[in-house]
Amino acid sequence: MKSIAVLGAGSYGTALAIQLARRGTPVSLWGRDAKALAEMESRRLNERYLPEAHFPVGLTASSELGAVLAEADEVLIVVPSQALRETLRKIEPMLKPGQGIACAMKGIEAGSGKLVHEVVAEELGDNRPLAIISGPTFAKELGLGLPTAVTVASTDTAYAERIANALHGDGFRAYTASDVVGVEIGGSVKNVLAIAVGIADGLGLGANTRAALITRGLAEIMRLGQAMGGRAETLMGLSGLGDLVLTCTDNQSRNRRMGLLLAQGKTVAEATAEIQQVVEGVRVAPEVRRLAERHKVSMPITDVICRVLLGEISPVEAVRSLATRPSKAENQ
């Protein structure tokens, strides 16, 4: 692979750019803030998001979008999910024929309920190679080169393998899959469930409760994922169960921290201000609930978290409502 343009100079985009450059791929990291990108290029690190992860040789930072795209063979988009459609519209006139698109954001478009691959198809057509990268990854650990594993999903097997091979190595494992829907659902819904686990832990409800919420949360992911065409083995893999466990159990997770702060009595706005980054679970929760209603699947944890985020019930009331639900068979 000659070169990759990474669009999005936040923590995860920077970490993926560093990993690609470690493996020998020339990488151009693009962001909107010209001053910040110039400082990154000069200091050879993203001081705001990954101050301990220095840029390898072969990684450059630039705010010149046209030049970055013109020099790249592939494009990796790592912007927040709510900015995806705007980004696609901006780059569409600049893309070269056959230039592949990989996306590494986890979310569902607000209002439409569309998954990432659906938004890409609407804006760029379905003739370009497309891959989705997802899995249990904290940007800080990836940037530092700690062992990490992800799934690269695409209906184009050769393209999935090409992106995976560019990432794979030096302790980083990249697996391939064809189940794009399953990979996306796992990566999106787990953010909502991590808020629930954060609330329970913030209320001091113990390890039993945490394990129960993670397990029943996985059941919700699997019900929705399979109803939308995803496969059980995908949802039990890195981008489903793996990402759920990571996000629910470590305080690097912004979604878990949101739950912890809500349990302390903070409002959503107060908690977001304290976290100082996008909390994807807050944005995606109502879309997940609408998808559940559309596909007629039961997602009680998701439902109560939506109600907490809307201010309809308190965190204590949310946990109580889950604990007092009628008994039923586990597989329902």
C-alpha cells in the first residue's frame, strides 16, 4: 500500500495513523485546525490527545485536505459519527476513481438511524471498496503500542485483507470479517450499555450487578444485531463482546464515566463538560431505541438509559426498574 490519508486528528485517528506508520505505510493525518496540525507536525506528536505517543517516520500532519487526498491510495475516516456525512460530502469531489474508504467510528446517524456503511453508500455510491474497523481499543494504549486487536469488516474480502495487513503487526492484530452490520451494531450499542454499567458502579451496586448488566447487555446487542442481519459469531467477537467488556469495565471509557457522573447526581450537560470529549452513547441511545422498536426487539437496559438521559427518571429509579422486572426465560 503506497499511502493512506487519515481524516480526523482526534485521539483514535492519531493512534491509528501512528500504527499504520509503524508498519511502514506513509500516512498523512488531516484535521480541521491548521494551527494544531502545524504544531503536531513540528513537535511530532498530538500533545492534546496523545502526549506520550510520538509520531513515527512516515507520518505527516497537514490541514490541506485536497493535497492529502491527492497523495493517498486509501482513505481512513476517523471523525465523530455525527460529522461523517458532512465529511463525505466535502471529500467526494476530491476523491480519485477506485480510492478505497475505511471508516473507524462507532455510531448511528442521528435522525435517520442509518449505520456508517449506509451513510457512505448514500454519499459516495456503492462502487468504492469500503471497510469498517471496530473492536476493543482505547486510543492511548494503541498509540503507545500496547497489544490490541480489531476487526476489519467488508463485503470485499480483498479490500478487508489489504486494510488489515496495513495495520497488522507489532502487537496489533487485525482480523477480517464480511459481517459489516454485526460489526457496526456491536460497536454502537455497547456505548449505551457502558453508561448503564457506569451508573451501577457509581451507585456502589457491586460486581454481581456489573456482570449481570454486561451479560444482559450482550443479549440486547445480539437481539438487535441478528434482527438487522448480523451474525451471532460476530456479535460474540471482538467488535461485540470484546468491545462491550472493554467499554464497561475501564474508566478510560467516556461512556462509562458518563454513567459514573450521572450516578453522582450530575446532569448530562455537566457530565459532558467534565469529560470534555464526545460521549457517543448519549448521542446514539435514542437511535438504538428506535431501531429496537422498528425491529420489534426487547432492549430494556437501553430503554431505561434513554429515560435517564432525557431526565424522565433518576439513575436509582433506572436500576430499580430493571431489578423489579418479571422473571422469564434467559433466552428471551
